[in-house]
Amino acid sequence: MARARLQALGLSVLNRISSSSWADRIGIRQPMQRVIYWGSREGFRLSSTKLRHFQNRSGSRTRLSTTPLQGLFDLSLDEEQQQITDMLKHFAEEQLRPVAHEADEAGRFPETLREAATELGLIHYAVSEAYGGIATVSSAQTQALIAETLAHGDFSLTAALLASVSVANALTRWGNADQQARYLPEFVSEENPLRATMAIMEPGALFNPFKLVTTAILSGNQYHINGHKALVLDAQSAELFLVAAQTSDGIGLFLIDGGHQGLSWKPAQAMGLKAAETAELILNDVVVPASARLGDEEFSWQNFLDFGSLAWCAMATGCAQAVLDYTIPYCNERTAFGEPISHRQGVAFLIAQMAIEVESMRLMTWRATTRADQGLSFQREAYLARMFCSEKAMWVGTQGVQLLGGHGFTKEHPVERWYRDLRSVAVLWGGQHL
């Protein structure tokens, strides 16, 4: 573990050096970037185990600082963010996109892809340096960029990949000292990184995240949790679940180890997100200590939902951009009546409107994440982004299918898959967390 922490600290230092302006002047940027890349590849290897024994460790609670208040809505990426997006664009194109169709057909997440993704070390951006990660400030915008860039490769695979990142972010943001010391080092374990996921949604029509059916009843110093959870991502591989339940003093989140007595799951494939291996989680008198409840008085269920909404908005933006990027060359190449269909005003205007909506989705998401990073209230901005993205994501997906005509209705082209995945944004709450 000490080796992992030293490595993460070293990579953090190298990354700051390589992103500084003087790295160009003395000609060391590219060599330093290669060191960072290969260092991350060697350091973040995945091995496979299903059950894990969590150790009780001592530590102090850490909270990431917010970015200084600038008074401006800056749309430009800093050098580190640009490096991250450049790296992930290549990963999305070369690793996610080629296997997405087979993963969707099989309803399984490829283990080889999980190992390749682990080598990127994304989880380290969710864990503070004190526990072996490289995060120094709270950056919802950087997390949104990661989600958007990966989702441009595939929405469903990205949702599964970010499940563990979501739990790590929640622990970093709200976990108490004992919870952080117990779990966060496991996420960045050099030998076997922890797999985790969230269980927020519940089966039934008109799910209301403020009126949960799942309950957690306090008896002495233990909670008895009962209920069902729906559309839980990557449940089959998870070793830790973060479960939302109604308590006597509001809604709480509970850390439950995989394999816990009374905890079970069953596959529940949905219209989309098939590669994310959605499942139903069943909690039958699951007894956990009071210390399993996430955080303390600092925890905000509203903020938790808002961060989750922005994560879905970011993924929807990336996937909608993929629909647009795929549709444009198709319409330029497909001919009708002797000319490309993009020469028809009805088609050209529709594509232009799709581009406007995708860019609007991106800007509304960035606006909310920027305010969150500055420590400002962002509930209004997150709500507007969620409402807008849930509507426009479905609209962009629908137009993509329509513009491809009969091809849009077949699995020969990925737009059909993206259309199904994009519809999830309108119905899901939580589940991902910036």
C-alpha cells in the first residue's frame, strides 16, 4: 500500500510538471507525459476476487478543497483536463467502441476491458492523496469531462466503468474518518482494486427519490434494512454496495459489503444499459452497524442527487455527440435522387438543430459543475441540466435513428444502441456520482 501511495504521489508531481508552461520551453513535456502514461499502466493492474475482507484502519477525515471563486464562467479546459480528455478519447475510440456491440448483445461487460480501463487509473481522481489517490481538489467538472469523453465511445460501458468511481467520490465527499480509512485505500489497491456500485432506484412506477420504500430501522446500534433496488449497475461484480434507504431522520446511504447475510441480487436486463449488467438488489433484513451509515451531519441527500444527475447529463452529452458525429458522415454519403441527402434542407436543418441541442446540454452541465467546484449552490443549475438533458438526449437519439432511415432500426449501426441507452437518462436517479 505504501508503494501505491508513493506511486500515486509521484504521478501527481510528474503530471503537474508536465502540464506547466515551462515544460514546453525546456522541451520535456512529451517525455514526461510518456513517463506518466507508462507509470499508470504498470501501477494500476486488476486481479479478480469476489469477496474481500475490509480492514479497520485509523485515519483522519479528508475533504477536497474547492477551486477559487473567479466570478467568471470559464469554458476553457486547463492543461491537465485537456491531457485527460485526449487520453480518454483514444481509449473510447480504440477500446470501448469496438467491443460495445458484442457486449450489448451478450449483456455482459468484458473483463478484458475492465482490466484495460483499470490501467488508466481513473479511480485515482476520486481518491485524495492521503489515501493513495491523486485528487487534490474537488473537481466535478473534471469528472464530467471523464464521463462525457468515455460515453462518446459507449454509454452503457461507461456507466459500468464509473460505478466504482461513483462510490469512491461519495466516500471522499461525505465519508467519516473511519469509513475513508477502511474503504478508500482498497479502491486504489495495486493488486486488486475494489469494485463497488450504488443502489438508489426502486421498482415501481413514478419512482420518487424523496420517498423511498426501502427502509433502515435503527435498533440499538444496528440498522435493519429491508427493500428492493432496481437497475443496479455492475451488481454481479460489486464487492461493496452503497444503498439508499429511508430512516427515521431522513434518507441515508449505507455501506454494505458484498456477500452480506440477507443481501442478494438477480439479473434484470433493461431496454438499454445492457452491457452494464443491470440487476435487482434484494435486502431481506440486512443488519449493519450504525457506523455503516455514510457520513454525518454534512451529508446532503439533495446534493447527492444533484451530483448524480450531472453525471448522467455528462454521459448523455457524450453519447448524443456520438450520435451526431455518426449521423453527419452518413448523411453526406447516403444518396437519394442523385445527391447526398444532406443537401436537402429538411435534413441539413435537423442536423444543425441536433448540434445546437448537444452543445446546450454540454454548457448547462458545465455551468452546474463549475458552481459545484466553487462551493456555490448548484441545485437550480443541476435541476435545469437534468430536465434539459433528459429531454434532448432522447430527441437527439430519435433523430439519429430517423436520419438513418431503415438502417437506424437495425443493429448494423450503433445509433440504435445509443438510442436505447439515451432513454435511460429520463428515468434514472443517482447511480452515478461526480
